[in-house]
Amino acid sequence: MRIGLDVMGGDFAPVAAIDGAILAAKELSGNDKIVLIGQEAVIRSLLHERGCDASLFDIVHAPDVIEMGEHPTKAMARKPESSISVGFQMLKHKKLDSFASAGNSGAMLVGSIFSVNTIPGIVRPLTSAIIPQEVGGYSLLVDVGTNPDAKPDVFYQFGLVGSIYAQNVYHVKNPRVALLNIGHEEEKGNLTTQSAYHLMKDSKDFNFVGNIEGRDILRNKADVIVCDGFTGNIILKLVESFYNIMEKRNLMDDYVQRLNYENYGGTPILGINGAVIMGHGISNNIAIKNMVLLGRDVFKAKIASKIKHALLNLNGGFVVE
């Protein structure tokens, strides 16, 4: 397979991207190839400085860069030769199997929707984060920022898509799907979560186990935790800050180390017709490496086709409008 990497995206680009690509290449099979997309002279210079044979990669020249602070839609239109725009064009025309970037997240979302398109029936594409459990294993938190506001039908789809992702990429059998709320009882929460609960509680499309509270997030109560993107992003940033505090205080142990975002690389944009991975803007070489490897895993798991199949075979009495 061909894995596209935006070399110019991220706070530490292009150095972190090149170093991460070199690390990832060592873990890929002979049938996999990383396609480095960005300013060709910069890419070749950095590879030469590291004594790395440029023939290990395919290099695609993209002279422009979409900066972090640029408006996503305007930037995509004004900079068709940016590394993100070129990557999405290659993905659209099947010249890549997956595409990853730690650059402008808004541009990555816009590019996904307007190049490979949203899967028919998906109301809102979503993103996720891996939350390590204290007793081992992980939970998948959905959404983590893509949809700050979400209606009950969108919550239902989050549960469905999250369950498919957890089962096929992280190999969780019959994932337990829970709704994050302010209490375990069915009537707790605001009108949105109450309505979402009633849609989800009798679902035959995924294994719904009810509400969980914030104190349950790290306690192995669910394999998929559903919430709106506003709440999910706050949780994600809180976990990151907790890890940073523990690191500064030299209070690391095996569990705290598992909270390090570098271990997970990024998140796929779920609900689109392709394998697109968004990385953290502060991604270093380790995070970039894991972002590339995640792109490989998401493509090979055929997540998009499995979501399509699930939407065509909804049997829980819930119809997507």
C-alpha cells in the first residue's frame, strides 16, 4: 500500500515528519511505501543529512503550505499546490491508500469531506482518542472535537461507528458502548443526552451498556465512550495535561506512560470514504511514526466499507434521515 505523509504539517515540521517517516519505514513491510508530500528540496536535504536513502520513499513536490492559523476552506481553495491539497488529490484519484498530516486540522476535515466525501448516511464525520484504562486495555472516546454540538441521532451514529472502529482496528469483541453523562440513571443529563439514551438503549446495532460518569472514564466501564466533541476535547486535553504534570514531577509509572499521546499518533476521520489520519499539531517523530502506522492499520481494516455495510443494514429500529 501507499501511505501519504504531509511533511510540511505540524509545529515541528518538516524535521519531525522526516524523522518519523524514517522510523515508520523500518516497521513497514516490503509491500508498503511512504509517499512524502512537500517541498522536494527540503525533503531531500533532510534525508541526506540523516544518511537515509531517498529511494526508500516516493517524493511528491508540493511547494505551498497551509499554516495552522489559516481558514481551512479558504486555504484549500487558494493553495491547490499545498501539501495537504496535493495529498487529498492523490487520495481522491487512488494514488494513495491513506493520507496523514499533523497540520491544519480544519483543512484536513474540509479536504476529507470535499475530496473522498462523506459515507452516504453519515450525518457528521467524527474523530476519536484512545484512553488507557487503569487495569489494562483501552477505551475509545468519540467525538473529540469535530462536532462540538451533536444531536441524538448523531450520538447514535457515534456509537455505531466507534463500535466498528474498536472491533476492527483494536480487535475488541462486541465492544461495550456507553454514553457519557452526569449520572448513570436513564433520566439524567440534558435533553440531548436523554434523547440519545432512548435511541441507544434498545439498539441491536451495537452493545449499548448505558450511561457512565466522568469518574468511570479510566475504570474499564466501556470500550467506546460517546460524547459531543466539546466535552470530548476537554477530556482529551485534560488527560494530556495530567501526563505533562506527572512527567515534570518525575512521577512516571507504566500507567502514566500509557497516557502519552505519542503512543497513538493521531485519529482517523471516521465516516468518510477513505483512510485519513489527523495528528496532533505538536507531534514529534514518535507520534508521526505512529500516525503513519495507524493509517496503514485503518486502511487494511477497511473501516469505510464496514461503516457503509452497517448503515445499509441498520436493524435497531433507528433510521438515519
